Amino acid sequence: MCFSGMQICCGKEMENRMGEPVHRDAFLVGWGVCVDIGYYGEGLYQGVVQYGMMDDGRAVIMQPESGGKIQVAEKDLLPLSAPPKFVYGEQVLVISHPGMVGTVLKIHWHFKEERCFYTLLVDGKIRSKRYFDNDLKKIKKNG
């Protein structure tokens, strides 16, 4: 498996699905696409996730936030060469609609175009439109 764009994450304390503590002093962290159909109900199937690889070949899903309870096999993740431009929970401006601010709710992978697209929450409502990187702009933080 390719670990390009991954970094070391240290001292994460998490739980598995049975509520048992899982602690690893260091593991590789990266972004990829979840291709395990078993996670369709959680909204992760074909979604872009941030994960940490453990030494036993399992990946712990870190984003979207799962508290370490969702773990998938390494074979069920397609690694991305670069992280998505926008991340879960980030506020963005919609370029085509000045003044429209949304929050990244979901990150998906477009297999044909080989790029991320986003689902936004705008004014408390989920937008059905697919937003790509070039449709959105980061909101600059003051200070």
C-alpha cells in the first residue's frame, strides 16, 4: 500500500466497536477512500476518510469523527496521493453564490474524474449539489 502523504500520529487513545481501549504509540496517518460496502449505513462507503494505520493491518477512521470506533481492513481503503483541499467541519464560501457560507458535511470521491467533491450544510440544510475544489474557497480566519 502507498503511504504517500501520510504522517506519524503519536499517543492516540481510542476505543474499538466493543468499547475496548485501543492505544498505539505511533501509527501512520493518511487520507483515502473507504470501499468497504459494510460501512454504507455509516455514510463512509466511497467517502473520503482520514485514517491511522495500526501495526495489525487495520485502519482506524479518524475523520469523519468516529472516536476510533470504526476500523476497516487496509485492503478496504484506497489511499489518496494528497489530502482533500477542505476537511470535515470546515467553513467555506461558495464562489458562484457570493455570501453563501457552508460547512463541509461529507467528502466523497468521484471515481471517473478522480477527485474529491463535497456535500455542504448551508443555513441548517443539506445542499444536494456536488461541490468540487474549484467551486469553494476557504474562509480566512482573523488573527
